[in-house]
Amino acid sequence: MSRIVECVPNFSEGRDLTIIDKITAEIQKINGVELLDVDPGEATNRTVVTIAGDPDAAVEAAFQAIKKASGLIDMTKQKGAHPRMGATDVCPFIPVSGISMDECVELANRLGKRVGDELGIPVYLYEYAASKPEWTNLANCRAGEFEGLKAREGIEKWTPDYGPFKFGKSGATAISAREFLIAWNINLNTKNTKLASKIANRLREKGYAKMKKPGVFARDENGSVVFIPGKFKGTKAVGWFIDEYNRAQISINITNHLVSPLHEIYDEACKLADEFGLRATGSELVGLVPLDAMVDAGKHFLKKQGVSTGVSEADLVNNAIMSLGLSEVSTFDPEDKIIEYRLRQPGILTSKTVTDFVEELASDSPAPGGGSVAALAGALGAGLASMVSISTYDKKGYTKHNTEMDQIAIKAQELKAKLVRLIDEDTEAFNLVMAAFGLPKKTDSEKAARDEAIAGANRGATLVPFEVVKLMPELAKLAKALALHGNTNMTSDAGVAGLSAVMAVKGAAYNVMINLQSLPDDEFSKNLRAETDQLLAEVGLIADEVREIVESKLWA
């Protein structure tokens, strides 16, 4: 698995795009990291930049961007709606894949030390990288904003983690390791920031001040204002007015979308808005969002509509976009805004059109071959199973099967996604075998390394079609259930799904067996052969039942 970290530096400039271009140009010079998103805000006078890639490259890119920003942004002249204390206000590292939170803490410390030592900018570490409990909360690090920094000098509790204890025109920078943060604004049909703030205070974890009586805050024994907690953990929110949209928004930061999902917050915001005589008219995502947050939202709103959730990932994402009103004030393009979509590489086969795929298949190139075609056959069968189940769900005469059809649709979508990946993986595995055969073999050590690489590649090329074999009993079972209980107008489609399972399992098994011929007859090969035979027989029995059910209905 590739080691991928996300880094999201926020710069205190959102109006002069030439400055932002100069900063992001420094990021683009660094190999191994990709500039995923640049989101400037005029009213907030802040730009959120998202980069991702190799951890070492991300540290280097962040440092170069901070260095450039320190020479271009003068905080003594900067004003904006968003809280800020430095030219580069914050710079968090977020684990994406193959890297732990502890490793991101190390990255934060490495960057912080370099920024302090080489640039002379005071650095405070927050969230998971915090050196003291009170700095876990970014708001505590940024208290007083840039204008309050001078008053910190000489006060021990404000000593920075790195850099001089002296604040210049670049201010201070907060660096961290944290979970994925979703920056999200909910749009309201009002200009009234007071009402927006009331809603925000009831959503955020901190909550809102308790009143002893009108105009008088309730206080505890220490004289501190008592707060009534808001509904959502790991959520910060404020109400503000955005000139460019001519409306108020609830600006929200979600630090754990699994605990506080987008859809639940939006539903509650709609409810609270209604109580205040307002409407939540849509929302706006700043920066990127994880795919699972969008998929979960899509499922949530489909359930509310009484519709099966067993639809494609693309449909779930589209439903989330519509239901959350994400394109109301600016276009939401999932290819640009969902982090997994930005980082994924196009499949060598699955990115082709059907015509191009078939032409490639029909060429003299040895790949793609039967293994990829077997995976494709399984994916097509899973697609048919999903179609039949969705077309049966909640239809007159079939409502008693709603739960079963919904479960089938969900399982079919999962199978389809796995099999689509295996289409490319089979060809990639074959290419690795060819690459191993091309290794040098002049010396004994080269020959040994080549033999080892060939053996490893052949095992990989055997295991990919075996994954297809293992998935086919599930597809055959889905086809049988659909043949029995699915919409009778689609009996033929259920039958073709069953036939697809047979073609896929036999085609994949052929590829397992031919690859086993290149491997020693050891325990690995014997076990794989036995499991393949067992699964072939299992799919064959179920497929025969599907055929009998389907043909009894079609030839009745």
C-alpha cells in the first residue's frame, strides 16, 4: 500500500489570486505530491490548499509554501472574517493510507522545527501533535488572533513549541496532525448573522450560553459562563454573513464525520432553521470530503425517501449532492471534491470505452486476456443482479420481498465494485510476470533474484483469478433469489446473471489452473487447486437451479 498523507495549509489571503498562485507554484515544484485543491474565499480572506502524496514530499511542499507565504502576506494589513494568527495560519497533516497518526505527529514536529529554525516563525502544535492539553483545541492556540500575539511575548504559557518567542509580520503558525476535517457551510435564506449564530451554537459541541434571565448569563462557582452542550460531538460552528453570496451561512468544521455525519447535521440544521422561521437552502463544501461521508449521506436520504439503497456509488454520491444542496452557490464536481477520486489512477482497462476494450482484447497483445474477461463477466452479472433487485423493490405485488431485495442490491453493488477492480488487477498481475522474466540473468545472484521474482509474480497472477472464483458462489446465490422472487418481467435478466456467474467462475478457474502449471506442486498449489474445484462445483449446482427456475418460467 502506498504511503499517502494529506496536508491542508490555510493561508491568510483569499483576495489577491496572484499571491495564491505564487504560493501554490512552490508546491507544484515538488515531486511526489499533488496539488488537489485551492479554495480562496474573498469574504474570509483565506485560502484553503489541499495537497496529498508521499509524506516526505508533503513536508517539503508545505515548508516551501509557508516560506513563500511569509514573504508575500503581511499580517499587519490583513483583515478577514475568518479567525487567523499567521500568514500561514494552520498546516495540519492527515493520514490517508499506509501511515499512522503517530507518524503524522512526527511530520508535524519535523515541519514545525524547520519553520521555526529556518524561517524564524513561531510555531504552536495542536490537536494530536499538541505539547500540552490546552493546545489540543486550535481555538486556544489562536486565542486573540494576530492582533493579540504581541501581548503573549514573555508570558511563559505562550512560549511556542518551535521558533523564536517574538512575533513579526508573518504572525504565528499552528501545525498539527489530525483526523480528516470537513469544512462545510450551510446556506440560509437570510442575511441575519444573529439567527445563523443561534443555529450554529446549537449544532456545535461547545453549545450555547445558558441564560439565568434575559440578558444575564448563568455562571458557575468560578464565575465562568455555563454552556448548554450542542448536539454534535467534534463539531465547531459559527454564523457569519458572506457578501459574495449575499446571505448568512453556518460555517462548520467537523473533526469526526463518523461520529457527526453530514446528513445528520444538515437534517438538524433544517429543523432548527424552521424553528427560527428560516430555511436551509443548500450547503457548500470547502476543500475536499471523504468518499464514505458522501456515500453515507446518499444512503441516508434514499432511506428517508423509502427507496432501496442498493444503487451504484455514483448514484449515492449524486443523491448526496442533491439532498445537501452542494451545488447551490458553486458547482460541486465529485471528481474534484472527493479526495479518493482525486487520488485514484484510471484503470488501464476499466477506463476504456467498451469498443476500445474489445479492440485491445482482439489485438496481438497478450493482455488483457481470459482472466480480465472472466472478471468482467462477473461484474456484468453483478450489475444485472443489482438492476433486477432495484426494479423489484417496492413494486406492486413484491413489497413482501423489500428487505430481501434491498440486501441483494447492496451485496450486488459490493460484488460489482470488487470485480471491476479485478479486471485491471488481472492484467497488472500478468504485466508483473512479464517484467520479472525481463530481469537480468548474467550472474548467479541475478539469476536467483530473477527466479524469486518470477515465482512471486506467478503466485500473484494465480491469486487474482482465484479472487474471482471465490466471489462467484455469492453471485450465483443472488441470481437464484432473484429468479425465485424477483420481478417476473426481468426473469431473463436474473437468468443471465446466473449464466454470468458460471462463465466467470469457469473462466477464472481456467486461469488459476494454467498459472499453477508454472508453480511447484507444493502445499500452496495443492490447496488452491482443491479450493478452486470445490467452488466450481458449488457454483455449478446453484447455477443449475437458477437455470431450471428461469426456464420453467420462460417456457411455461
